[in-house]
Amino acid sequence: MMGWRARLGILVPPGNPTLEPEVMQLTPHGVSAHFTRMVAHGETGSHDGQDDRNRTQIAHLDENVELLSMVKPGVIALGHTATSYTLGVQAEADLIERITQRWHIPFITAFGSVVAALRHLGIERVAYGTPYNAQTTLQGKAHLEAYGFKVVAFGSLPNVRNIYDESSERAYGLGRQVNSADAQIVFLSGVGMPTVDAIDMLERDLGKPVISSVTAMMWNALRITGVHAPIEGGGQLLRSSASPSSGYI
């Protein structure tokens, strides 16, 4: 049987070529990952129309969750960070509760997983980097602050034409760019920009933990499904076994 240890359900933005390979890179033996692409219109990966695409994904979320629920996953994760920035704190919490109650499957978001990971690591001060435009970057900063974190440094990747054309090398450079001596951790937002191959190098070179939306999402999904094996290649968060927890966000 596939997923004899756990099955993960992941909702993917329609044009994202990055998330599925990175999830598979971080999936331990005995765990299977299953994907459904969400509905969005316009030029995927572009800064233009980002908020409209987020709202379209939210509007069609129930039908996508219904399809993904058919594989009976132990958790369903919304694999798109900026959707949480569009929702805001209360609407995100309401969505998580509604989806979980309707399908009786734990439902998490990429950003909610970042919040859970930061709390798990005891983090208060964050350096925050994105591949977004200034407006979306500031939305993300405000969202972190609304959860009680202090964003001591932040910035966005320069000269982005399309987020899905970015590379791990550029993600590494972004981490170096936004790092601050006062920051306890570096957080790279977004699941469209490849980050997994950059995280271990950043941690070694910066001397502090580094997380991205996808590493936090995988850590959260695995702990919720009761899989606590260490995973190489995703930084300190995934190398250490996740603590068992019945809660989720």
C-alpha cells in the first residue's frame, strides 16, 4: 500500500513547477505525497495579479480539497504562502477550522506551518526574505508581526521577472541579503522559489537556523501525521525529529 506510514495531501498553485519536486525531496521512506492543482487565472508566477490569483484559489478551495480528500490523506496542506497574506490572521484561522471540520482531515497552510515552526524553535526575532514585489513583501511582514514575531530585517529578491524562473543560488543570495546579526532565524517565504538546496549552506554560512515555506510545511505535515524521522537536506528544523503534537495551525 502506498503511504503505509502516512499520506500527505498538498494543494499546489497551477503554474508552480517547484513545489512537487521539493516536497518529494523531503518525503521520508514510507510516506507518500499526493497533489491537486488549485484554480487560478492569469500569468502564473508573475507579480502582477498576485492578489487576484490568491482570491481565485481561495474561492475554488473546497472543490480542490474534495478531490484531494479522495486519497484519504492524513493531512492536507495549502502549499502557497501568499494566500495567507491575502486572507489575514482571522480569515486564515476560520478557513483552517472550516476545512478541517468539513472533511475531518487536519488542514494546514504553508504560512501557518512557518508560525508553528518558529514557535517550536522558540524564535522571537526574524529576518524575512521574499521573491515578491514590495506590496506583497510588506503584507507578509505584517502577517508575521500579527502573530507576535519581530521582523528585524527584511527584503525582496531584485529583478524578478517570474518567481518560477528563480534558482536555489538566488535564494541563497537572498538569505545572505536579509540576514541580520539581531535575527535568530532567516525565513525565506514562498514555495515557487527553490529553497531546499540552499538551506543547509545558508545555515552553515550564517551560523543560525534557516527555514522556508516548504521546509516548515513539510515539518508540520509530518508531525501531524505522526512521522518523526529526521530528514537530511532541509536544514536544522527537519534534521531534528519533530516533537509529537496533536495540535496544528
